[in-house]
Amino acid sequence: MTRYDRLKEILRLDPERDFLTIHRLTTTYEFPWDYTRALELALYRTYAVPSIGRLLAETAEFTSRPQRRYDDTALLLDAVIEHGFDSDQGRTAIRRVNQMHRSYDITNDDMRYVLCTFVVIPKRWIDAYGWRRLSRHERTAAARYYATLGRHLGIKDVPGSFEEFETCLDAYEAEHFGWDEGGRKVSDATLGLMASWYPAPLAPALRTASLALLDAPLLHAFRYEPPHPAVRTLVRGTLRLRGRAVRLLPPRRTPHYARQNPEIKSYPGGYALSDLGTFPVPGRGGCPVVHAPAGAAGAPATAAATAAGTDAGADAAPA
């Protein structure tokens, strides 16, 4: 197999119909390291929206247990990519995410914005630092994948194309990015977590390198001092050189999933998807998405319907 054979395979598929297959090939064969870094940055950006950063700080999950929250988020999101929407694992992961969201007052606009980051930020990262740029097929498949996930999570008015996701993201950030003490605390905790994965003497340099990857609106929202331009040039240039080096390597023969990442540290003895994440406060549990029974007349037997299971009872309401 040559370096571009898998891209040729992707281009033979239909991104509207085969979006899960294409997205799985892209994330687990072509760009597993880049997608991990890009999704870290995607979630990190959401802290700069005060309503999101403040809520995350109030829960104290990202400040007191950042490694556990990082691991659970990565494992739940990746389970759907690995196993699909119609699998038991995918249904369980979706149900856990819905149960967690049900416990908090999260606006639909904030939920939609987070979804947009999952679509747009990986494309921008890979175009800047990957060994090749994403193809239109891959952009379309990613948009279709996350639009499907968004509907399973009860998010309304989900964008229908990559371009719409991008427009939504840019407009939301322009309107909502701003300072919040809670958002800054969650940001500091996240930067500290990422530095903790490496030897302690490297922590200051790693923090500086991380800040060098942030754009001006993010730095301004968190009130960080911008890194020296030479540092920005060095860090970003190093990532571009990495991408060029990866281009010379043979293609991956086996997929790489988030559960295989060395950054996942909370479950050395294994885990069950149903145990991941936080759990609802009493009386507010359950999947927040209302579904018709699977297989009912006029209702598709979707993964979201079965993901709700017995939790989609009388107290369930649209997210």
C-alpha cells in the first residue's frame, strides 16, 4: 500500500451515505495523532465562551479531576466512531452523554457551538499541520457524522454542511468569546494536565508551547500574555515539519483509537462505557431526547432511540 492509497479508497466512497466509514478511515488511519490534538484544542476553545467555561468551573470536574474528565470525554466520543451509532457500545456512549447533559442547564446554542468545534477545528489543524490537507469528501463526511451525532444528542438547528458549521462557529466565537474567571480556571487546569504527561522540568516550556498554538481571540479571552513571535514561529514550524516527516512514512496498517492513546491514564485495569462520566443528580436522570419506540410505525429504529432505552421515560424532555 502506498501513502495515498487510503485517500483513493475514501474518494471512491459516497460521503453522504458512507460518512461513518470515511470519518473512521480519516481519524484512525490517516490522522489519529492530529485528530487527538485537534479535538483537544476544539474542547479547549469552548472554555472561552463564558457560559460554558463558568459551568465547567462550577462543576469542579475539570479543575479537580482533569485527567478523569479528559479520559471520559475522549473515550465516550470515540466509542461511537469505533463501533458506530447502531452498536451497543455506541448507544451506551450516547446515552451517557445525554444523561450528563440532562443534569445541567445548557443552552441549545452552546451545545451546537461545541458540536461545530468538532467539525471545524480538526480541519483547520490538519490543513495547517497534517501530512496532507483534508479532502472535500472528508470534510463532508465529518460534517455529516457530527450532524448525525448532534441529532442523537437532541441538538436543534444543526448545520447541514461543513461550510455552515464553519460559519456558525466563527459567528458564535465573534459574539460570545470573553473573559470569565471560571473559564480561566478551567483553561489553567487543562494546560496543567497536558504538561503533567511529560517530565516535570518541561512543564514551563510545554505551557509556553501550548499558548503559542492559540490564536489572538483565545489569548485575549483568557487574558494570557501572547508568546513571543519567535516562539510561535518555532512551535508552529515544528508541527509543520512533523507533518512533512509523516508524509514520508508508510501508511498505517491498523487503526488507532482514542482508547490506545498514552494520554488516557485513568483506567489501567479497563473500563465500562456505562461507568464513564459524571452521573445526574437525583430526580434529573435519563436521556434528554424524546424518541418514538424503535421500529414504531413512521419512526426509524435509530441508534438514538435505542440509546435512550428505559431512561427515555416520562421525565425526558428535549435538550
